[in-house]
Amino acid sequence: MVSETFGSQLQENHAEARERVRDISEFDSWINGAGHTTDKTIETIDPVTADPITTVPRCSLTDIDTAVDAAWRAFDEEWSDTTPAERSRLLSEWIDVLRDHIDELSLLECIDTGKPISQARGEVEGAIGTLEHYASTCRNLDGRQVSTSEDLHLYTRKEPYGVVGQITPWNFPIWAAAWKLGPALGTGNTTVLKPSAKAPLTTIRIAELSEGIFPDGVVNVVTGTGSDVGGALTEHDRVRKLSFTGSVGVGQQVMKAAAENVAPVTLELGGKSPFIVFPDADLEKAVTAVADGIFYSTGEICDGFSRALVHESVHDEFVDRFVEKAESYTLGDPLDEETTMGPLTTESQYETVMEYIEAGKSEGATLLTGGGSPDDADLQDGWFIEPTVFDDVENDMRIALEEIFGPVQTINTFSSYDEAIELANDTEFGLAAGIATEKTSLVHNAAADLEAGLVYVNEYGPILPQAPYGGFKASGIGKDLGTEVLDHYQQTKSVYVNLDEPEL
């Protein structure tokens, strides 16, 4: 389906929205509690019309040095002396301000990424909820006492690293920023965060909205390309810890750069997540789960259910239902509340997805629906791709092996439990997996046998800050979210206090 917001009206809506965006902020980098400009800039592009939205600074190595210096100054002079309760209070003040700007932030996320406004709003609220979680959790930070002998008091302390470097992706800009900022700040670090140059607006804006709350230099946002700014940040010898979300290839570069400075890293990388539909599955639930897991956010999701593995006895019915579900999505203007799928975020990603679709056809997979841009001429300026479904897919095909990062679903068939698990695990990735079944024994056995950091049962999601998020194998190391992430932002110190016999 195609949204009813057409042609010149769509162009007019987006021209007006871009003007509203430019009225919100200059969108400079944020260093030492103030906007920071550079001689060179980068355009961020509206994926619906391919028109420029605004520009952001293109930072240099000198700008990164300035941000790192500001972060260390803030840490040494103020932030390292704050208590968990004080940090919790300041995070809560920031959260209150962000809540007052939900509509504004939702507009920025929608225009910058092409997400439907309803999804953008949900992600803004999810980001705020994540920060709220760590504002609460950081109050409970503590070490532990280690029992040894009567003449020794042994305990541990948890201490922040100091300045941490953080790099976030373009597919979930504000949510990813919250995943990193919440635990880093809550545990007492200061941060230099680089958002993707392709969708930096909400990250810049939430930093601006922290003005007057955190000491200057606690939160710094540097904008620019990954090769320039990202490289400079990961190679910086005064950045004590790195957290990166993005592609496997760039994650490997981050890890190599961090090794030069012996800086610990957290990497949340790609995925090629399977969803196993067992013969007893409730197919309505299964279809909804797989569709949510591949068509939400136009398929630009790391843990998306891009591979449906369907038992042969229910294959035909699943396929019929799934194609109908895929064809029910409404493509159109993301500003329209009725739109359920917007464009891909960038032109390069659009071209990549189209190349994979052509590869699927040439390798012999059966294209059941989609496979191209909508026919309506009014959407041709944007980077729209229809929900696409391939059947008769073999695990050695490119569309089954490689992360597509778009609204492209592949369907494989299996005949036994062992075959399903073998197919599911036959990938370099291990971020997420899903199971559709009504049998408890299948749920728990499959959850144990699947090589993935997340296992969803009969649904896609939710993703909650209370639980760790991260993958196995090439999908990364370390965790975002949960209490586990707090350990990634703290160093543990053991303190040995030898005790003499008590004397009066």
C-alpha cells in the first residue's frame, strides 16, 4: 500500500518540517558545555525527498583533542567527586527536560532517519526510559567484602575509567546514545560521543538539553565522518574505554585501534538473525513476530529476523500469511501517522539493498512480493523499497549469509529439530534468534542450543534496559544494557587492609 500523502503536498510537508528543524538549533558539535563550530561541515539529508536538512560540523583531530581535554578536566575537577546519588539526581533533571521535548525530538528522529513518526516517538520514549533506568540503577553501585581471615580486611572498589569514547550508528540514533550515555555517566565517567554523520541531530540536541545540568565537559558530542572523527577518537591515547555500535568491519578497526592503547572495548555489531517456526506454532503470532522483526524501521535493525526457518509441514500456510502481511504495510510520508514504513535512511543503503535483491533473483531464490521501489511516482525522490520476501532460499546464498540491513525476508524450510538448529547457527553472526512454538520443552532446548545473545519467543522484542543486550561470534563482545554494562564502564580495585591485634 502507499500512503495518501502525495506529490506536492509531501514536498511541502517536508520543506516545512525541515524549516522547523532548522529553527530548533544550529546543530553544532557540543564540547565543554557549549556549541562548537568548524570551518568544514557535512549535510544531513531528508531520506524522503533527498533534500538537505541542515549541516553539522566536520570535526578534526584538533577538535577531538579539545573534547577529550574538556572531558578530562570535567572528570578531574568535578565529576569524579560526585556520589552515585548526586549523579542520579542530575540524570533525573536531564530526563525531565528531555520529556518536555519529546515532540521536538521525535520530529528530528523522523526527518533525519525516515522512520515513521510513531516509531520515532516510541524510540525517543525508549531512550528516555533507558536513561531513567540508569538514573535509578547507579544509586546501587557498590563493591564487596571478601571473607579471608581475622587479621585481614579485604574489599573491592568499583571506579570509573575517566574519559570514555562512544560511537553510535545511524539506524537508532537517540536510543543508541541513551544506551551508552546512561551507564557511562551513571558510573561516573565523562564521555566523548560521536554519532553517525548520517543521522546526528537528536544526539546533538539531547546534549544541548543537558546545558546547565551537568558540569561543562561531562557530555561532549563530536560530529563528522567515521574515517576522520571515529578513527581519531578510537586511536586517542587519553580515551580509557571505547564502546562502538556498527558494522563488523568497522568494529574490527576499532578493536585494533584500542589494542594500541590497551583500552577495553564493547562492540555491538551486525546480525543475521534466524526465526524458527516449529510445526506446532501459532502461525498468526509467528507471522507477526517475523514481520515485526524484519519490517520495523524498514529492516535497518541489527537483530532483525531476516531469516525465517519454517517447518515443512506449515511452510505453505506460513508463506501465504506472511506475503499477505508484507503487502499490508503502508509506505509513505513518515510524518503521516498512518504510514507504517518509511524510506531507507541513506541513498547508499538503498543501493546496497537493491543489489542484494538482484543477487537473490540471480541465485535462484523465488521472489514472492516486493523487490523494488513503489510504483507511485510521488515517492520516487525518496529511498523507498517495498517489503520484499524470498522463498526457496538456501543457506549458501548471499541473501542468507550476509547482513542486508533492509526490508528483505528470506524463507528456508527444515524437517527436523536438529536441522533447524543447524541452519540457525550456520552463520558468522550471533546477535539474536527467535522461536515460534507452544511447547515449553522446545522453547528451553532451542534457547540453549541457539548461538545467539538474545532469544525471543513467539514475538519480536521487547528490548528492555533491565536485561543485557549483545551478541556472540562476529556480532560483538561485551554487553549494552542490564547490570552487565555497568561493569564495562568501571574498573575493579582490590584493597587489602592488614589488621593488628586490637590494643587499648
